[in-house]
Amino acid sequence: MDHYDSQQTNDYMQPEEDWDRDLLLDPAWEKQQRKTFTAWCNSHLRKAGTQIENIEEDFRDGLKLMLLLEVISGERLAKPERGKMRVHKISNVNKALDFIASKGVKLVSIGAEEIVDGNVKMTLGMIWTIILRFAIQDISVEETSAKEGLLLWCQRKTAPYKNVNIQNFHISWKDGLGFCALIHRHRPELIDYGKLRKDDPLTNLNTAFDVAEKYLDIPKMLDAEDIVGTARPDEKAIMTYVSSFYHAFSGAQKAETAANRICKVLAVNQENEQLMEDYEKLASDLLEWIRRTIPWLENRVPENTMHAMQQKLEDFRDYRRLHKPPKVQEKCQLEINFNTLQTKLRLSNRPAFMPSEGRMVSDINNAWGCLEQAEKGYEEWLLNEIRRLERLDHLAEKFRQKASIHEAWTDGKEAMLRQKDYETATLSEIKALLKKHEAFESDLAAHQDRVEQIAAIAQELNELDYYDSPSVNARCQKICDQWDNLGALTQKRREALERTEKLLETIDQLYLEYAKRAAPFNNWMEGAMEDLQDTFIVHTIEEIQGLTTAHEQFKATLPDADKERLAILGIHNEVSKIVQTYHVNMAGTNPYTTITPQEINGKWDHVRQLVPRRDQALTEEHARQQHNERLRKQFGAQANVIGPWIQTKMEEIGRISIEMHGTLEDQLNHLRQYEKSIVNYKPKIDQLEGDHQLIQEALIFDNKHTNYTMEHIRVGWEQLLTTIARTINEVENQILTRDAKGISQEQMNEFRASFNHFDRDHSGTLGPEEFKACLISLGYDIGNDPQGEAEFARIMSIVDPNRLGVVTFQAFIDFMSRETADTDTADQVMASFKILAGDKNYITVDELRRELPPDQAEYCIARMAPYTGPDAVPGALDYMSFSTALYGESDL
């Protein structure tokens, strides 16, 4: 019993016990409980061959109580006390009560002493607790248990029957139809339910109790008269009686289950018989296969060739890979089937299966062991034989490989040693041939071990009686003979190479000396020819004089050069003499140089021819440079006068534009007269252009007599003309600005004085900081706070719209004149509008159109905001907004 069931039972029993303590005083209910509980106890005790007569007396010693618990629980209780003393009885009853408590049943106010004393109330309460725990609590129908489950079961079973409405375990059973309906539902052949009447409860109850006792083995627990004669039958007695019906009919279901179990057992028996037949067949087939396979594995006749043994090994691998695995599976399946069969027979309580003689699992295992033993021996024999043949084949293959490697190495070696390539080789080639021959001798010595190994392997094959020994011996002998011949040819070739090397070393020394002297002499001649033929370009008389001096020095070295030429040719003649004397076959030329005696003689003749030509060219160039020098002096004299004159005029114009002598008109007249004097200087510029043209035609690019170039003169002249024109234009613009803005001459002088004061570099422009200081000196309030910086940025956007970073005097004058004129204009406009408006704070559209020309009226209307004051009328305009639109809020 789990915790949930225990708690449910306790919750159910607690109110029942409180209610029963009062009702058990009713003699009718006590009688019903005595009879019902006694019959229920006897229905279980008779299974143990005993019963009780008086429920409160027969349980006093605790022996039958313990026996009853063992029967209904199927468990063994502790060994009872057999003494007759009160203490023995109390001990037995306590054991029974402890067992009940161990099943999760809470016994309230029931003690062993009360049972031993024959307390009817406590004894009946204890029996009801046992009935509830072992007969009712385990009833479960659709997730309900105990009393509710039993009630639901009764309702479900009697639902189809008329006049039956089971709602409780007392008055719902009083007419007997409930009991009859339960019997008819499960055993319709026992009761003719259609003949029963609701108004005859005694007949109905007696019929149900008699049929239940006779056919369902349910003892009669109540008398019909006890039920009918009581206003409300005892609920515990009815529940106990009804639970007997539940268990009886659930036993019928168990009988059906038993029938199904029999069918299942029969099916298992049939399956077992089939497994026996399958085992016998599998065992027979497997043993037959083992019998056929073992002789094949015991055949140990060796093969003569590796291929034949490898074929045997491959057949054995096929056996392991293809033929044996299915048999291993069959053997495993056979053992599984045997074990399964034995397990099924044991579970069915049938005798163990005994296979036919010689087909036991042990027999199959023994046969399989013999198979694996034969298999192991066959595999070991195969591997040993293969290793033996592998050893022979390995030695033979090793001999063939080493012999092939040696023969491949010696191939062509005899022809190489017999060749006479040293007869036409140079000294470097002879040395290379000697190095190569030394390397060959080292290689030859290294191959000595291979030849000895080849002979040793051939000897071992002969000792092992290799089947192809004759061919091995013949090949080995051929290798040894060839080896001796190679040694003799090697020594002969070394002697020839050393003899040729000594002869060529002497010739090489002469070749080297020839190359060392011929190379610098050839370079000298090539350099001389290059210098003599070089197209010189000079620009001064000094340069041509330097070239002439160098040429005279060169001509003085020619006699010594001729002596060196003759010495070099003598070395070459000595080499030719040695070649003829010792019959040396010279296959090539001097390895240290490509310069031949013929080339030296040819270049020498060419040098001698170029010398007089160079003399003539230098003389002609000297005359041309004297003419160019005269042109340079003529241009330099004029340029040195014109250049300073232009610079002086530029400075004078700058001073005129800065100085404040007289009125602007006086400055303008002075500048125009100055411009006329500059234009009159143009003929001298043209004359200088003519001299420059002659210099260009003579390809003269520099002139030490002056720092002025024609390009400098042109640029200065153009700047002079541009500057005088721009200065005149600035003065004219200043006059226009003065007249248009009404600036007095004193104001103009003040502006010029302030501008010149802060133009410290006399560039005619002011930087931003210089301009800012100038404005402050004129009374502008430009602070270093953010508002002051914003105001200065606005002013700079006016005077320097292109953001060049400088302010010209003209921009400065324009700004100062605009600042003065805008304030006066704004005041005049506002005064005019006040006259038109009269005493009003606004002016109407009609008034503007009446007083002003149409286009000017519309211009004003478009820029005025509507007047919104309290005295406004339709069409009223705020004329103050006109000044704001045109001049900004700062002007107001």
C-alpha cells in the first residue's frame, strides 16, 4: 500500500469511526455486522481449514486473527505465542495489529487489550478495518478506488436494469434488485430477472443470497428479514457483502484469462517443438560441414612455387572470409535456439530438451574445437611454408636486383674509359675530366661491396639448392670478369689525363698573361676611339680649350701604346710555337679572352686614323665659341640695364598706391602720367628681344654676364603694365565708391591710414587678424567671445567671399562705405513709412499702392508681414518688417 492509498484510507475511515461509535449502539446494526463480518471471516478461514463462531470470543487469543491476516494477505506473520496467558494473547493481537499498521492502515482507539477483553465494538471496528483494507481498498474503477470505486462498479453493472438505482450502500440495496442485477449481469442463466418485482424484497433478497451461496461460493452474510426489517441497513455489512460479489465476478474474469493462458501455453509448446526440429536439422548440417572441412585442413602437401602456396593461402582466406562466417553464425544461432528452448521449457515446467545422440551442444562444440585446431595447424603450416619460399624468393630477387643495379651502373663504363676526349679538351676541361675521373674511381670503390654481396648471395643460393642456381652462377661470373676489366681501364685513363694536364697548364699560363695585358690595352683603344669619335657639345670658350689640351696629351701617349701592342703580339706567337712543337690539338681559342691579335691591329690602325680628324673638329668648334661669347656680352649689357629699371618702377608704383599725397584725383593723374612714361620704354624691350633671338639661334643656353633671362624681363614687363593698370583701376574704384557713398576725403584718408598701419609687410592686403585689429581701431566692438567670433566671421564672408585669407584695400573701402550707408538708408526708409502711416502703427495695402509706383508698391507688399495688433484692419501691414527684411534686425 503506497502513501496515497494509505492517506486515502485514513481520510475515509476517520469520519466513519466517529459515526460508528454512536450507531454501533443500535442492536440491529450490531447484529448485521456480527453476521456479515463473521461470514466474511469464515469465507477466508475455511481456506485454512478453520472458522469462527463468535467474532468477539474467537479472536481474543489472536491466533485465528493472525491466521486470517495470513490468508487474506498471502504473507507470513511473525510466529505466534502458543501460551494461554493474557500476555501471550496480547502479544499475538499486537502482532496482528502491527501487521495491519504495516500496510498503511491507521488504527484509531483500537488496542490489543480491548480485543483480548472481547470488546465487541472494538473487535467489529478492527474487522471492518481489515475488510476495508484487503477487500475494498484495492478495488479500482476508472481512477476511483475503495468505497467510491466499488460504488461506481455497482452503478456501471446495474445501469441497464430498471428499478435499480444504486446511490449508496444502505437503502439502495433494500429491495434486493441490486443484488439480483449484479448476478444476472455476470451469470444471466442463474436468475430470471424479468420475473422479479420491486414490491417483493424478501423474495428478491433470498433469491440473490441463495444463488450466490450455491453457484458463486459467496457465503450468506445477511438474512433478508434483517435488511427488510431495518429502516436503514448497516452500510459496512452491505459493503462487505457487495465486495464479495465484486471479487467473485472478478474471479470469473480471471478464469477467462486462465483459458487464454492455456492457449498461449499450447502455442508455446508448438513453438518449442518447432525449435527442437530446427535444432536437430541445424546440428546435423553443421556437423556434416565440419566432417567435410577437417580433412581439407589436414592436407599438408607442400608446393614448390610461391605462387602455388599463395593460392593455397588465398583459398584459406576465402574459407575464413566466405565459408566459415555463415557457419559461425549457424553455430551461434544453434546455441541461442538451444538456450531459448531450454528456458521456455523450464518456464513451462516441462522437461529439458535432450537432442539426439551426438548432436548435443557439447558434441557440436567438441567438433568445432577440432575444426579450429585443424584450422590453426593449417594456417601455421601455410605461413611457415610461405616464409620458407619467401626466403628463397627474397634471396633470388635480391640477387637479381643487385645484379641489375650493377649491370645498369657498368653499362657504358668501358666505352667511357676508352674514349680519348682529353686530346681536344682545354685545360679547364682536362681538370674537370680529372675530377670526374676521381669521382668515378670513388664510385668504383663504393661498388666493390655490391660485387662482393652479389657473389655472397649467389653462394648462399647454391648452398640452399636453389632451383635456378646455374643461371645465377653464370651471371655472377660475368659480373666479376667485367669488374676486373673496369679496374685496368680506369688506371690507364688516369695516366693519360695527368700527362695532358701538364702540357696544357703551360699553354694556359701564356693565355692568361696574354689576356691580362690584352684586355686593358683593348679597353684603352676602345676608349680612345670612343673619345676621338665623341660628338662633343660645348658652350664656352674655356670648355673647347680644355678639350684641345686633353687631345694633345692623348697624342703624347701613342708611342708607349705601340710598344705594349708589340709585346702582347709576342705572347701569342709563343703559344703558337708550343702548339706546333708538341702537336697539341687545340680545339678552341684563348679561354680567358675573346680578343684576337687581328682585332688589336685593326683597332690600332683605326685610332691612328681618328687623331687628325679630331684635330680639325676642335679647331672649328673653337672659332664658333668665340662668336657666341660676343653675343652673350651684348645681351648681358642690355639686360643688366632693363631688369633693374623694371624693378625700380614696380617699387615706385607700390609707394604711390600706399602714400596719401593729395586727393584721389591727384593720385589718378600722377599714375596716368607714370603709365605713359612706362609705355615709352617699350622700344628698348623690343631691341633686347632681337638680341635674344640671335642667342637662341646660336643655341646659347647660359650667360655668365647677366643674371637676367629674357623670360624674367618679359614677366617683369608684363607685371609692370598689369600693376600700373590695376593701381589706376583701384583709384578709379575708390573715387566711385567715395562719390556713391558720400565718403569724405578725410574719411578716406583715415581708412587708408588705418589700413597701411596694419599692413606691416606692405603687401597691399591684410590677413584676418590684421583686419580684425584694424576694425577694432576704427571703433568696431568685436570681442573674443562666441558672439564676437560669429560677427567677425560674418564680416569676413563679406570682404573675402572667395575665402582667400586676405582683405584688399578696395574690399575694405566697400565694406566701410556699405556699413555707413546702410544705417542711414534704414533710418530714412523708416521715417518715410511713418509719414505715410500717420498716427497708425501700420500701413494698408491700398495706401502703398496709392502713394508708390506699382512695381515698388508690390515690392514692399511682398516683403512686409501682416500687422496683428489690436487696432488692425483688413489689409494692414507691419511696415517695421520691411526694414528687417532688407537690412536685418541689427539695423533696427
